[in-house]
Amino acid sequence: MKKQIPNIVTCCNLICGCIAICAAFQHWFTAAFIFILAGAVFDFFDGLLARALGVSGRLGLELDSLADVVTFGVAPSAMLYMLFREVRYPGFVYNDFWFMVMPILAFLIAAFSAYRLAKFNIDERQHTTFIGMPTPANAIFWAALISSCGDYLTSPMFNSIFLLAFELLFCWLLVCEIPMFSLKFANTSWEDNKVKYTFIILSAVILALFIACGVMNSHLLQYVSRGIACCVGLYVIMGIITGAYKKID
């Protein structure tokens, strides 16, 4: 029974992803975001439990990837699919063909996430760092953005072309060869973890500011979601900068 505990936690991640997909298709974006976040928590702890109990194995690794495809690939794609059905379309793509095709293109996130996870499983370079953007970070970013900024994303200031370009950028980030730091700590020294500590400190400041704004405006969850999206954006920017610095060095 002990060796099944991490797998049960992984299945909880999978179930959260399934619920998030259902919520997304019902246009319950906030609920979808919450369940994607819950899935990320389960995803974090299943590996910790497997190592703590000494039951790490190939089955757990494969099950984890399958669950991640659902929670961090299909679920954000479902949210994006629904957004493509509401976003404004410029005149040159305002026809039935693009109304049908563009929402389907939302599932490129799922395809690239699956490829990224398969690549991660066989890439020996990714034990302590990541090569490309981790799928949980990508999913949390999209879920936080869509759930908290829907009014802007569907306003005249935004349109389907911008959304598609933004999606393609993040698809590329998932599979690119840019090294990005992991938040796993081998030790607690500042010298070995200064990038991670800097990110954590800046993220705490960002979240504190958004929480304060949320309290003042009586929209706490919305502002917290925006803060989380900003933190993921910060992670991507810091990851690209540090990755480029390492290559130059």
C-alpha cells in the first residue's frame, strides 16, 4: 500500500485537471484556475512523497506525465478554446472559417505540453534545472490570465491575432532550448541559490502588492490571480536572462 500513496496523489492531480476542463467548458474560469492550482500542489507533493517513502519508480513517472498532460495541457487549452470563441476578430479574419479554426488552435498548448513532458522524461540534463518552460508554470499563467483579465482579453483593445501570437510564443517557450531554473534546493546557501531567492523575494513583493490592491478594490481573488500571472511572467523573464547569461559565460 505504501508504494501506491504517491500514485494516489498523482491521480488527485489528474482528477483536478478533469474538473478544470469541465469548469472551463462551462465558462467557470475561476473554478478552472483553482483546480489547476490544486493539481499543481498535488504534482509537487507526489514526487516528494515518492522520494520520502523510497518508492520512486517508472510507473510513477509515467503516471505523473499522463496526469500533467491533462491538468497542465488540456485544461488550459480548454480555457483558451472558450476564450477564442469570445475574443474579437479583426475584419480580415472575420468569417466562419476562422471562427471554427482559431478555437481549435487553442489545443496546440496541449500538444506542445505533451511533447515537452515526453522530452523531459528522456532528457538527462533536466534533473536540477529545466530546459524550456515547465508545463505547470505555463498552465498556471494561462489559467490566471484568463480567469482574471477576461474583460480586457475580450475588449476592443485585444483581438484573436494577438491571442494566437501570444499562444504560439508560449508553445515555443515550452520546447525551446533555453535553460530555466528550478525551485528545488540542494542547499540553502545564498551563493548557490541567489536566482531562486531573488525570484521568491520579488514574487512575494508582487503578490503582496496585488493582495493590497485586491483588498482595497474588494476583488481579492481577481487581483491575486493577476499577481500569480505576473509572477509566472517574472519567472520566464528571469529564466531567459539567466539562461542567456550561462550560455555567454
